[in-house]
Amino acid sequence: MKKFIIGTIISVLLLTIAIGIQQDLLFAKPLPYDDEQKGLDTQITIHLSHVVAENTPKGQAASKFAELVEEKTNGKVKVHVYPNSSLFNDENEFQALQNGNVEMIIPTFSKMTSNLPNWQVLDLPYLFNSDDEVHEVLTGSIGEQLLNELKPFHIKGLGFWHNGFKHITTIDHPIHTFEDLTGLRVRTMPSKTLEKQFEAVGATSIPISFSEVFTDLESNAIDAQENTASNIYSKGFYKVQKHMTLTKHGILGYAVLMNENFWQSLPTKIQKQIMEAMKETTDWQFKQAIDMNKEDLQKLEQQDNFEVYTMSDKERQRLKEKLASVYDFYRNNVQNNDVLSEIEKIVSP
């Protein structure tokens, strides 16, 4: 009986080996290594920090980007979005990105001009006449050229997003002419070009973190600020200001940035999927920004104790001529004037 059992076991083992050889399982060679598959078996987390409300063009685009990344990577990459300066504010987010304390940020391009002086070109007053012109510049070769300037900082530039055209809000009196700006303390982002812009009309530029603007307006530490309709509405600036003048004197936009070391750690396939999500989000975001600013402007016009004015074409032309000196400042203080020349070929006269 014992010999029978042993014989049966040996027979089963021999049969198993024979079947394995027949099916090419026992001595199967390992699959060739595919670099694009590296890391795809584990979930990747991206922390994305920004400083504005979720119900803004940037806030909604950040959420849209997160959705598309998860969709295109089949859940392999999860983007966690932190709005309203809940993780980092616009004073420390760039350093946090460089240090690897966060994987992604979306700062205003104006905020980046202290490190990238050439980016001041986007702050020039009355440079653009339409959202279509802005889209062509920021998503084309000029935008790519500007993003490439981030390489020495070990930052990967994924693209630019648009918020819309800026207008001016004040507390004491509306801005009908540029003379009405004389003597006002105006909050701006830390850009030399923006500083020169208000200096040219006799106002004082005061750079303040975006998260502090409401309280500084409320306490009368500043008299005025420039922003898009969507930011003015979402942050409630109309509650502590009385007047808004539609000047359309400049644009507000953002650079979508990622830590370079983190980017390089991603599998090639994941990088491609993220860039696909970025392009799709950008196209969606430009249209969304236009629609949202239009809707929020209508809401602002309906607010009690808040008046919205439109600067006349004549006065806008006078303001534009008054601000021509800002272009001279830019040309004399940047290394590359070719970017301005290229933009001027695109924008309407």
C-alpha cells in the first residue's frame, strides 16, 4: 500500500512537469522590461496647492485637471487639490515647490517675475485686446519659450491658464479718468512692471499677499486693487469696496508648475497622460474663464451699495497713452525683448 501511494505521488509530479513544459510555463522567460510600465503598479499622489477660491477659473481648472488625470491614468495618479492658501500662500508656495514640500502649484505669472524678469512682458498694460489673443500667445510657441526659462530653477512648466482681464475697484470714488488714481494706495502683485504702471498715474503700488487683500481693504490699509470680475466676486471684495471701473487694462494669468525631480520620477506613460490632461484642461479653462467672468460681473452689477462703471473709450485711450512709459521701462530692464516683438506680431493694432 505504501509503495502504491509513493508511486501515485511520483506519477502526479511527472504529469505536472510534463504539462508545464507543454504549456511553456515551467521554464518561461520573464517578459522584457518596459520602462513605460515602471511604477504603474502603485498609486501616485500629487499635492496641488493654490491660493484662490474653488469657484474661480483657476479653482475650477485645478479640479478639472485632477479629474482628467485620474481618468486618463485609470486611477494610477491621484491629484489632491488644496485651494484658498490652505497649504501654502503666494508668499511661500514657490519655495515649497523647489524644496519638494509640494508637487504642484499654480502661481500668477506676475508673482514669478522676481525670478523670471522676462515674464514681465505679460504684465504690460493694454498689451492684449481679446481673450483669443491671450490664448494664442500663452498656448503657443511664446508660452513654451517662457516656460523653458524655468529650467535653471528645477521646475517643470506644464502650461499657462487664463483668468481674464483686470479692472479696478476703489472705496471712496470711482475711476473715470486716470487722474482719479492719483494718490491712491493700490494693491498689486509683486511685479516691477505693475509697480511702474501705477507709478505712471501717480498712485502707490503696494504688493500684498492675495490672502490678505480682503482684510487690508476692510481696514483701509489700501484704497484700491486690480483684479478680474471672478476674483472680485468670489473673494467678496465688493463687500469692502464701493466702486468698480471696467478698465480692461491688463490680464491675470497663471503658470502651472511641477517639481522637476518629481516629474522626472514619473514613468514616461504617466508623463504623457498628465500632459494630455493638461492640454484638455487648458482648452476647457480658457472658455470657462470667459464665461465665469461674464456671469460674475452680472452678479456684481446686482449688488447693493456697489457701483460698476465702464471707462469710456476716450479715457481708456488716454490711460493707454499715459502708460506707454511702462513699455520703455520693460525694454530697458529685460534681457530678451524678442518676446514682446513676437507678441506684438500677434495682437491686433
